[in-house]
Amino acid sequence: MKFPDWILQWSDLRSSRLWSTNTLGGLLSVSAGAYVLIEALDFSRIGSFMPNLVGWLLIVLGTALVLLQIIKPESGEVSREAVSGSYLRKISFIVLMSTWVAIIPKVGFLMTAILGLSATILIVPQLVFKRSVVAIEIAIATVIFSVIYGGMRFLLDVEFPSGWMI
Amino acid sequence: MELLAYLVNVFQASTFSLLMAGLVAGIVLGATPGLSSTFALAVMLPVTLAMGQLNALVFLGAVLMGSTYGGAFASILLNTPGTPQSVTTTFDGFPMAKRGDGDLALTIACLVSAFGGFAGVLAFVILAPPLAHIALQFGPPEMFWLALFGLTIIGSLSRGNLLKGLISGAIGLAISMMGIAIVSADARFTFGLPGLAGGVHIIPATVGLLCLPVLFDMLGDADHHLSSSVTTVRIRFRESLKAISSRASNLCQSTVAGTLIGILPGAGGAIASIVAYSFAKKQSVPKSGELAFGEGNPGGIIASESANNATVGGGLVPTLVLGIPGSPPDAVILAAMLIHGLQIGPSLFTNHGDIVYSFSAGMLIASVLLIPVGLLLGRLICHFVMRVTKTLLIPLIAFMTIVGAYSIRNNYYDVVMMMVIGVLGWILSRLGFPTAPIVLGFLLGPIAEQGFSQAYMIGSARNDVIGTFLGSGISIGLVTVILFILLMPLVKAGLISRKGLLEANDLSKTSGSSQ
């Protein structure tokens, strides 16, 4: 399966220099600050003190970040650690985990976990991709999950959402 | 002789075996991402109903001691704070694990946790009444300044661009405001969702910010194990002792800070480890070849772990002497004492002195036993995490983060918030914004806001707001330290530029005279 080019380009900041991340980050900070300030209008005097402070802080710091980038541009790239590795896998995993979390109330905690782990094992880089190896890994993970789930559910009395399965 | 009698009480077969069981259970529960010391104690509380007073307290004390240390496992090996107290352990512990020194980091954490725990309980035994008096001096203004002091570390945690670090801190403060405000009861940033009325809990937020971005990136690289450089996992005892002894002052000051902050109601292990880490980082001058704080310096683990374990003993001071639990785990200990028919307050030491001192002796023994038990369990867990392939490790961590986030309050919104904050943290880290200051802002924001709001209201009622904020010696002392920390870099920069100018003038004079 191949992701469309526009998704890969959007998610891949490897080619991006610090100027673009600084400008984008500064603008996002200003927007977040403005949102916090607008929301703070509805709060009481005591309750709005901290939101006002944080809102102005975000606006001032964000503006300073953008202005500094214009006046004294920072060169270089975002840290290698943050942008290395396969983006296809990372984005697939984020989508997978978000879906996993989203369907928990409908499908049930244990069943989503088993589905989620099976899908994750397929995304993680395999040493040697063999169906039998993947099946064994899924079986081992299912047993570990079930033991943890059983321990939490029956020994520690944690109530998990059951949905229409378990 | 009396002390010996109390120690003998603990070494009775049933009490001692319960102490060992509590220690192991505490370490295992604390090591599980998302399960806090409070959770561990709350789960174990019903188990104590069938026990006698001393056995119940010794068991719960061992669970508290073990779970506080257990938080270090997930922090070091997975960058996921097992408990809120161990957030700062991730800053240097995980970089050490990534370079293949996870076993060294765990050994150091175990030794300093035992030291911090022992010293904290000893301070409780010797200094309980005077320490309780100090705790009562801390009102809302002092708590506000203490939280502000903790926030000054944000600057030093910002690698690269300082502005981005400060913006991260502000984002953390913004996230901490979600939910019903403590003082004013305003519903803030809940987006009309009832599940957000209780705010974002500390565990989903820290797991989302610190663990999920690492998990996403872990999946991206082609290595099949967490650290490809690890060949053997062993207990690196001598190396750890060497690392600790060369940082003895860091260990002692962090332990003292942890004990003192532990006695402050409302502060707890998280703020203790942040303050201790902040102090240690500011004083550290990396030797040649030594990594800086935040990049895998053992000093970070020493500060964080000794301080958070020292709060265990410190927290007992207000709990047992005044009946005011300093932190949520202390509240469970207090509940256990009441359930078992012990009247809390200054008279506790005279009416039930044998129980209190035997309990303290049990805590001292638990902190000593933390070394063998913690090292052996640490080796096993480290071996598992380092050897198991990512195909099993990643889904297992993903599952544990979801379980941990959910089980704190049995609230599905906590899982959703963990995911949302995790993705936000990942995007921000890709834009070059560090996530550690977000966590600090999130942890300290509510303490600072509550302290400020209450102090402001008291000051307004008295018509003396400034006097309320700066009316005590503790407040003035804290403000002086904050100003010193904030102004020191500017003074340093000024001195350096002046020195540079003088040197340039001298140089031009010498070159002028030679011509």
C-alpha cells in the first residue's frame, strides 16, 4: 500500500528548515493565545487571571519567535531524532492507535486491544516476515494482554468498557 | 534499646513477610505505566482489613516505598513516567537507556531511592514535631512562589531555542487549566464535553506527552530492539556507587529538598523531584566527556529519585502529627490508620508510640530491602524490555498506556485526552518544541494558580495584597532565589561581554604601542 504523495509531503518536515517550523510554530502560538483570551472573556475575575496571563504569554512569545525569525533567521534543521525514520509507519500507527481508542466504547476493551495489537504487529518492522512468525507473535501478545486484562479486571476490580463484545 | 524492640516487632515472621510482599507488589504496580502510588495503596487497602494495626501499616508503608521507586522503571526504559513523581527521571534516564546504559540507570535509581527513602523516614522519626511546625508556615503565597520557582527550570530544559521552550511551558499551563477551576469554579476549555469537567489528569497527560511521541518514533526506525547496543543486562553496582559518590552533594541536597517538600501539604513527590532536579542542574558543571543534564547525565536520576523517595518520610510528618495528608498517597495511609482505629494527631506519638515507631522501623527496613529486591526485579524487567523485539514491545506499551490512562479514574475521556495530547506532543516535537517544559507547566500550573488566587483573595480582604504575597521570610527567601536564577544569566552575559571589551581594548592598546 502506498500513501498519496501529498500526505507524505505534508507529514515530512525533513526538508523543512528551522525557518518554516519557527514561523509556523510562532503563528500557532499566537492563534492559541488569541483563542485562550477570547474564551477567558466568559470567566469570572479570579478564574480569568491565569487564562489571561497564559494567553498573552503565548501571543507575545509567538510574535517574538516570528519576528526574530525575520530579523535574525535561525538556520539549520529540526533535530534529527524528531524527523528520522519511516513516516509511512509513524502515520499509519497514529491512525491505527486513534482508531483503536475511538472504537473502544463500541467494540469493547479486550477485543479492540487484540485487533489493535494484530494490526500493530503488521506495521512494526519485522526481522523476517513470515506468516507463521506473525501468527505466533499475535498469539503471545494476546496471551500477555489477556493476563494483564484479567488481572486488572478481576484482581484489581478495574471496570473496563465492554461495548458489544468484551 | 527501645529502637531494638521496635525493629524486633518488624522482624516477626508475619510482619516481615508482609513487608516483603508489599515491597514487591509496590515495585510491580509502580513500574506499570500509569499506575500511581495512590492507585497501588488504594488497591491494597482492602487487603489490610484482615490484618492487625502494625502489619497493615508496615504492609502499606512497603507498598508506598516500592511504588515510589517502581515509577523509575518505566521512566528509564520506556520514557513513560510510571508515577507522577518520576517525570524528571525520564529526562536523563531514557537517554541513558537508549545509549545502552539502562541497567546502570536502574542500579543508580535503586541505590539513591533507598538512600532517599531511608533518610526521609529517619528525618520523620527524629524531627517530626519541629518539621510539622515548618509545614504550617507554608500558606498559599509560599506555595505560589514555590511553584514559580519550579517553573524557572523551563528555561534550562529548553534545548536549542529558549523561546520555543517558554512557549511549550505556556502550552502546559494552558492544558492544566482545562476543567472546573479549583478556586473560582469556572468551567474552562471543556468544549461542552462533560467528561472534561474534571480536567486532564496528570497520568494521561504525562503519558501522552512523554511516551506516545517516543512510541511513534520508535516504530519509525528500522532497529528491531529498543537499544541495539545492549549485549548484556547486569547489576552495575560498583559503577553506580562511583557515579553516586562523585555526586554526593547532589544526593544530599536532593534528599533534604525531598524531605522538606514532602512535609508541605499539597506539594508531594512530583514538585520535590522537579525542584531537586532544577537545583542539581543549575549547580552542575559537566566535566570533560560527561553529558549535560537532559542528555543522559546520572546526576539527573540521582536528584529526581532521591528527592521523590525522601518525600515518603517527609509526607508522614503532617499526616501523622497534624492529621493533614501532604499528598494523595498520604491520604490513603491516613485512611488506613483511621480504619484500624488509630487516632491521628500529636497524641498519636504518646498513645500509640509503639505502633508509630514500629511502623517507622518497618519503613526503614523496607528502604534497606529496596536495594536487593529492587536490583533483582530491575535486572529482570530491564532484561525483558531490552531483549524483547519491537513487534511485541510496541503493542504491549500501547496497550499499557491505554490501560494506565483509563484505570486512573475509569474514564474513557482520559484515554482520548492521552491520545490527543500525545499527537499534539509529537507534532510539537517535530516543530522543534521540547515536550519536557509542557509537562512542567502542566504539573506546576494548578499549584501556582491555586496559591495565587487564594493569596490574592486573602490580600484583597486585608487590603494588603503585596504584604500578603511578600509578608513572610519564606516568601522573601523564595523570591530572592527566583530573581537570582532569572537574573544570573544576564549578569553572567554582561560580565563576559565587559571582559571581552576590556580584553579587546588591552589588545588594541598593545598593538598600538608596538606599532
